[in-house]
Amino acid sequence: MRALVQRVLQASVTVDGAVVGKIGPGLLVLVCAMQGDSEKQSQWLARKVVNLRIFRDEQERMNRSVLDIGDEALV
């Protein structure tokens, strides 16, 4: 199982011309799940992604996670 993670100001998913999901600032996560991947692996990956410290703190250091700042994730 793999994930591509991108910080975004906004993101949306459109199916047949209709928006089926959208977020403001946060994370866009594209996941590749293969036959044989387990629920345990997906839970580990989810925890890993939401705890990535890729957002700036008050000192401009990349030291905050999406959970810390309360933004959204579109997966």
C-alpha cells in the first residue's frame, strides 16, 4: 500500500460533472491499495499520514500535523 500526500489550499473530486467531495486547506491523499493489502496496513498508513509534520508552526518550522492545525484531508 502506498500514498502520495500533497498539501493543498483546496481540492475536489468530480464524477460525471458532479462534485462528490471537496475540502479547503489540508491534505490531498492518493492511495494505491493492492490485492493482499490488509486493514491493519491501511490503519497504519492513515495514522502515518495524519501525523506527518508538514505544516509550519509559529517559528516557520515544519513541525505541525494536519491534526494539530485542524485542517481537512481528501483521500
